[in-house]
Amino acid sequence: MFDFEKRLTEIGRQTVLCIGDLMLDDFVYGDVSRISPEAPAPVLRVSREDVIVGGAGNVARNIESLGAKCLFVGVIGDDVTGEILRSELNQNKRGIASHLVVDPSRPTTRKLRFVSEHFSTHLLRADWELARPVDAKIEAALIKQALKLLPKAGAVVLSDYAKGALTPKLIRAVIDRAKKLGKPVVVDPKGGDFSIYRGATIITPNRKELAEATRRPVDTGNEIAAAAKALAATVKSQAVLVTLSEDGMLLHAGRAEPVHVPAYSVKVRDVSGAGDTVAAVLAVMLAAKADFESAMRAANAAASVVVGKSGTATVSMAELRASILPSATLSEEKIVLDWRDLDARLEVWRAQDLRIGFTNGVFDLLHPGHIKVLAQARGACDRLVVGVNSDASVKRLKGKDRPIQTEQARAEVLAGLEAVNLVTVFGEDTPLELIRRIKPTVLVKGGDYKPDQVVGRDVVWAQGGEVIVVDLVPGFSTTRIVEKSRTRKRQ
């Protein structure tokens, strides 16, 4: 079996080529309190909007969030939505290298969802798309990009949303070349004819797709196993992984007995993009030389994380590790880098009527002054969120020689403290944007400030909250400690 604890670092060294249908997922959230006087339709009072790279792009985002590198090939239109997607992908320069082909004849696929936050219900979805195969010129450009990048990857994902990027000719060219190079190919399929994926390493239909592709019943475990075996024979794949929502997953791999794993017991918030996460984790795991069963178990654990989030979500390596090895990762669970994940945690606490506190700082070298602030902050609330300045922010505030420790290291140290419930990182010079997002009941700051000088005070006071200033511990300052240390070294 794959040793997760021992080989997690190897996952971060993998590169996966993802090819597929790129789209923009746009979520508009708000509350409905009345019906429009113009028509019998609910009026959504908008509170926020999340614009997310979706479709095959969400596979790429999941690969990147796991710490691996993704080479992405897809199509966009010559429009504003396409430029937004290009910009969003390019923000992840460390993890996603996008190679996009522009097709002026089609719009960039966009799905706009209006969501009632109070009822957690989708009210309406509007789609901009042209669901037909790309023309020969665009197809040739996609094939050229894919085959050029394939030797650099340890595995390939074909993410098919039936929007036209994955033509039969492209699929055939990629699978044939990957087989020659010994690269595993993961297919997240679409449509009724799965024969176009012939020769793929593993294919991941859901229950409905499996039934339609094989024209077999899939109501019982035995029927699912028989259909998976038939599909493997049809597409000549080494394995078939059937995703079964609340019933978990079933793996058919070669002559071995089928393996079923149950779903994790979690509160499901949104299943959007769960299949993308499964495909991404399978690809990263297979690139790291995991066997099929270990890859499936990792994908099952990852799926349990993302269905507990709102919208098109990703899973981080810390979250995956926490799901598989929970006893070893309690502190890592406290680190939340994606602010949408932070929103989800806060929503749970608010539903429990818990008093949420917030404090922030650089925390470069943890000393008694920090401990005093954190302890008093925790004593004034039920749950304490700590904001940590990013490395770039610290350099702007403290100089080019700071920070001494990276933002990840500083977050890990804070997460290990019992007083701290969540840690997140902010890139601005002040935490104002983060405070607006959290809307804490208690805002705590250490120093010789007055409450009306603390950043974010207006946000807290506006909702009847409290601002607390904790006196500094005499003789303790990170800047002084660093300067004293450097002076001693020079002597």
C-alpha cells in the first residue's frame, strides 16, 4: 500500500498534464426576502460574488493546491471571460502553466449561478457556451501543444465536459503518445460513447454515466462491479473507478476483485467539482507511482473534503493528509489559506452562536508578548482566528531581511498553540480586508494603541463588537531580539 506519511513530499514534485474544457464558474450569493413587483420571481439581494476557474480548470486548480505542478491545455474565446480565465490561471504561476488556444468563433464557456445563502439553494443558472467540437485548425493547435508538453509530465488527465475541446482525434493522439512514453492517463468522461477513450489507464464515470455507457443496471454492488468490468473491456483500460456519491467508490482493476470504499461521514454542502478533485488526486497519485487502490482511497478522502465546501472547491495537501491521517495533523487542520474555506468554518461557528475573536501580526519569532496577546484574545472569545502577514507584506513593513521564517512556518507554529483555532495569511499591509471578511465579535491588538486607533475597529463596532488592546510585555520585541542577535554575531 502507498505510504502517505512517508511519500507526501514526493507528491509535491509531480507534474501533471491536464487537457480539457475550460470554463468560468461565477457564483453570486445573497438573500431572498421578497418577490419582484415586475414578475413572479424572487429578488436576490447580492452580498458577494465568487469568480472561479472551473471545468477542466478546476482539475488544474486541485493539482496546484496539492502542491504539484500542472501543465494545462484548453480553449478560450476571444472575449472578456476568456481574458478573466487567462488572468486567473496566470495568478498561479508557481503551480499552473497554462497553454491556451484562442478560438474567435466561440464564446468562452461561463456558468453564472445565483445562490440563496439563507437556504443554501441555487435559484438560477445562466450558461454561455457552444457545445460542439472545435474546428480542424483549433484541434491541430491543441494537439500540437499537448504532445509538446506530454514528455514533461508524470501523468495526464483528460477532463471532458463535452464542450468541444476533447475531440476524438485529440484524445487518440494523446493516449497513444502517452502509452508510448509510459505515462498513465486518467479520463473523467462525458457522453454515451466511451470507446473514444480506448487505451486510457483509468476512467472515472459516475453511476449514471456507467449505466448509460454500458446499458447495464447499476442498482446493486454486484451490478456496478459487472458494469465496470464490461466498461474496462470496452475501453481496454487497466482500471475503472466508479464514483457513487454518498455510497463511496468502486474500483475494478484487472483480474483483482473489485474494491469498494464507503464515503466519509461528512455534511455535504455542494458536490460541484467533486469529480474534478477525484481526477486530480488520481493523476497526482499515479504520477507518484501509487497503485490504483491507494490512489482511489486518496481520491475518496479528497472528495470528502471538497463536498463540505461551497461552490467549485479544491483540496490542499494539508486537508488531504488530515483526512487520511487525522491524528497526525490536528495543527495542520487549523491552517486555512483559501478564504472561501475560512468562510465555511466561520459559518459553522456562527450557526452555533459562538463568539469569534481575531488578532493579527507578523509572529516572526514567537515570544512572551505574543503569548500574552493570544491568551487574552482567546479568553475573550469562543473561537480565535489569527491573521499572519504574508512574506511579501513583512518585507514591505520590516525590511528586506525579514521575515526570518516563511509564512507557512509561522502559520504552523501558531497552529500548534492550544489558544488558536484558525490561522490564515493575508497579503496586504493591514488586515482590514480580512477583518471585513471575518466580521469578528472581538478584535484584539497588542501594543500601546487606543481602541479607536486599531485597524478594523469600525467593522467590529458597527456590529456591536468589542475592541481590546493588550499591554506589551516589557523587554520583548521581535525587532529588538533580531537586532540583538545580529549584534552578538558581529562581536
